[in-house]
Amino acid sequence: MKLALGLNTCLYVPESSDDGESVKSSSRSCSDARRRLPITPTPSSSGLRVSKYSDKSTSEPVCAICLMPMKATGTDAIFKAECTHSFHYHCIASNVKYGNRACPVCRAKWKEIPLTTSGSCVKANTNTDDHTMVMSPQQLHAYRNIPFLFQAFEPPVFDDDERVNQKAEDIDSGDSDFNEGIDIKAYPEVSTVARSTCFDNFSILINIKAPVAKSNLNARASIDLVTMLDISGSMTGTKIALLKQAMGFVVQNLGPWDRLSVIVFSSTACRLFPFRRMTETGKRESLQMINSLVANGGTNIAEALRKGAKVMTDRKFKNPVSSMILLSDGQDSDPNFSPRKLNLNYQSLSSSIQVKNDENRIPIHTFGFGTDHDACALHAISEHSGGMFSFIEAENVIQDAFAQCIGGLLSVVVQELRVEVECVHPVLRLGSIKAGSYKVGMDENARSGFIEVGDLYAEEERDFLVTMDIPVEKSSNIMSLVKFRAIHKDPIKKMVVTVGGNEDLIILRPETSLKKQTVSIEVDRQRNRLMAADAISEARTMAERGNLTAAVSVLEECRKKLADSVSGRGGDRLCVGLMAELREMKERMVSHRVYESSGRAYVLSGLSSHSWQRATARGDSTETTSIIQSYQTQTMVNMVNLSQTTSFIRSPSTSMVSPNSPKTEPLKTKKSLRSTHSFT
């Protein structure tokens, strides 16, 4: 049983006259299995060690599940099975919750189980020497398949979080009309349109770039981070060791005013500890608790989301930035989540986090670990919450994937960004606003519109295409098209900042048209990005229907159009990278087996990047990623570089640093995992 739970040790069962031979046989098989177990690596940089358990030999009976002494007291009920094996009631109750009637020691089939299906309570099936334990359904729910270590008391309201930086709370808020922070640029499709010519679907590119990160680390916005970690049975061994290492890296790189809360989940979810500041003491205690994790049970993602929502909504204090991370390597085992209602259910759970007053949407960044995770479910969670879905194909780069995410979250310089567009010329109307997954809207006359962008990391860029019809102009040599402005909040000063709004974007309207018009390379580049995103989305739909041939055809047709475009013929790096990205996706759709194992997750991670214009981690080949420009910001690059220098397990075939970053050239092998550039 201990081997199945991933505790790397043999269990001790008191020998009796009836089952002495079976115990000896079990001990021999455990010893053989122990010799076959792989040695779990130990981190050297994060201060984490994989938990070690030794055999417990004691004169008094012990529970065969948790290996703790069993004493007949009023507070700890004992269940003695028909096969004579004994367990703590709360330990064995998790086994029989879902109808398992087999003894976890000898596998004998039980006729009686320690659980009744009627009434409002459950009772242990005890003899005259044992005590009966009565638990409410809520208490029983809290004990389902949770390792003994985590059966700690949880308050009904999670308002036991540590206080945030009081000085940051006391900063006065206010409005500011001066231009600072964000840089806004606009590019018309062409600079000249003849008066006698009408131009339908004329494109205007709006480019927004966030300011650089402040050099003073104490000046950045502090974060409240909730991590929801899968510790199901499939995480046993190297996976959970690497997860501990990655979480150790996260803990070590949080600041004293950043707060962390960890939720672990298997068949149910448990809050490992409340929001606590990552001071030296907070880091040390958090690392100790993370290091004690063991893997067993099923995969209840839904329960983890509910617990995460409760931690976020019940907190008494709040840091300026809030975010959540969810990692899983398996399929959700919650029977209430049917495949037909999967996306709807997860969207409902994600929405439950966005409550309380005027709190903004809290992004949930999801990570699919390995090839057996539910990519569709994780993508649905991240997409609905405004987070990113990453595909960790190579297990040993989990720390790099976390590092990239943390590098962004620790550099938020813009919050609640809203971009507003307004037509200037009285005859003009907005045709469309193409902004991926960001919320957009227009007034009823299509004279103005908006884009709700949200948070930006330091040096992040966003590109949006606005289209309109340019009519014939009879008199003027110049036409004013639109004006735009950006409104956002500074997370440090808590001030509202307005940028732009005073300048009009104009084009020339001469009497005769020029013989040859030069299309803006910036506009053409973003058109290609949008076209590639649409092709990937369409190919994914066909692949899910089982028509891989049609999916590959869509990707190939898009690749040819990119090659024939202005930027494609000019050898634009972005366009070349997009074509390489499409080739990679085609390779991952060569068969249903390949698509199921890695293609779906790769495509969904790409769509996540396309929708939000933000870096994700996903498996890719060196040939492809060496020419794809990354969404990685400098702070992400720096954090990934730090991860690669502190990792205790590092394969030369893996890297997540953009080839354009200031870093030594990585070793090139056939496959590597890195952050890729995807667009909307």
C-alpha cells in the first residue's frame, strides 16, 4: 500500500497466527519492489528534499495506511475488518468512499464496509473494545483520500491570511492626466488614398507597449499567489520531486511582501497553508511543508478550483496583484463533471473566483504536465479566467515553465488597461476591432469602441487591428481617421493614468492615386499573425472531429499564403516563424495517436498565446523555435536564466529562453521545450 502511495517504503502489519505467512510473503515482495524503485533526485539549490520514510517497527498496533499507532480513544475510532486487519476509521473511510470493498493490505473482499449510505452521519463498524466515531458529511468530505499528513483543521472562513504591506495600502489614489508609462503607436495600412477612391476594410494597427520594470525591486507591486498542485498517484516518483523543486524555486524568488498559499489536490483538495508572507521564516516553513508532500489518490481539479476560489475570496487583506497557478498531469476524476458539460462547469468555477465588490478578474495560469493531462479542461479554465495554458512536454523543464510565469507576475506595471478608439471624420464608422480573447465593444453608431486589456507585464506589447471603410473625399487633401487613448492604473502609486487622446491619425487624400502604394509592414505582419491564429483554430476544430487530413490541409494553405504575403516575401522574421510554427503543428497531426498524446496540448497552448499575446511554454523542435520570436519579456528571460543556473536536474536538450535574449547559445539537440511566439 505504501508503495502504491508513492512513499517508497514497506508497510508494517502486526503479525498474527492467522496471517503470519501472508505477512512474510508481503514483506518479501515489498523488499523486492523497494530494490526496483528508482532513486528520486534531490534538489541542491532550492533547499528541498524528497521525503524519506523508514519502516516503523513498534510493539503496539499501527494503522496499515498511515503507519501511526492505533489506540482505542474517544477521539480516534478504529475499524477492524473481517480479514482481521485494522485501520484508523478516517484512513479507511477514504478507501470505501467510492465503493472499494477490498482490503488495502491483503486485497480480501469485504462484506461489510465502514460506511453507511443512510442518515446524516456515518459510523465505524467497531467491536466492543473499539470506540465509535460519528462524522458529519462535511467532515467525511474533508477526509476523502487525503494523505494523513494533510488532515489538518481548516477554518470555515479562510480569513487567517497574514497582513500585507501597510505602507502600500496607505498610498492615496487619485487621477492623473499627464502622459507616462505606456507607449502608444498607430500605423495606417497605407499613408495615401486618392480622393476619388473608396477603400473598404482599411486597417489601422494600434501598438501598445508597457514601460520597463523599475530597477528597485522593492518598488514593484506585491502579489498574492495561490498555487493548486496535483499530488495524485500518477505524480509519484520523479514528477513530484520535480514539482517540489519548481515550487522551491518559486518560493525562493518571492519577496517578503509577496504572499503565497498552496493548495494540494488528489481525490479531494486541501489548503496546505493560508496566505503567508515570504519572509525568511515564511519561506523556510513553506518549503518544509511543500517538501512533505506525497502522491496518491485521484485527480479532482474541480475541488481544487473551489478551494482556490475560497482562499482568494475569503482573504482579509489584498496585495495589488492577484494570480493563481494550477498544475495537473491527469484527467479530472470528479464524477459530477461529465465531458459534455466540462467547459461550462469549469467556466462556472472560474467565475466564482471573480467576486466581491469591484475586484478584477483573477487569472488562472494552467500547466498540463506530461502527455496524460486533460488539455481541453485546463485550456478552458485558463481561457475563461484570462490566464495562460502551458504544455510541459518534457518533465524536467517544469521549473523553467514556472520561472517564466513568475517572471511575468512579479513585473506587473499596468493594471486595468482600457484602450478607447474614436472616429474623427464625421462620415467614418468602425467596422471591426480584432483583439483575440480580450473584451471589445462599440457604441450603437459604431463611432467609438474599446478594448479591455487588463494587466501588462513590464515591456509587454499588445497589437490590435481596427478596420473601417474609407469613402470618397471630394475636397480635403487630408483626412483624420481616428484618435485613441489608454487609461490604466499604476499598481504602485494606485493612480489612474491617461495616455493619448489628443492626436489624430491622418492619411493623405491627393487628387490622383499613386502608381504604387507601399503597404505598412507593421500592419501586414499583424494580419499574418491573425490569419495564422484563425487557421490554427480551424485546424483544431477539424482535428477534434477526427478529420486530421483536412486539418493539415488548412495549416498548409495558410503557410502558403504567409509565404506569398508582403512580409513573407521580404523575409520578415515573424512571418518566417509563423510558417515554422504551422509546420510543427502539421507534424503533430500526422496520426490520431500523436495528436492525442501531444498535438492537442501543443495546439491549445499556441491558441492561448494567440488569444492573449503572452508567452506560454510548450514542446517544440529546435529548428522551429530558433526562428520564432518570443513573447518573453526581459524579466521572464532573466527568471528563466536564473532557473537554468539553479536547477539540480538539467538536460542539455531543453531550454525555454528565447533565442533573441542576451544569453549564451544553448546546446542544440533534436527536441527542446521553449516559449514560442503566438499571435492574434
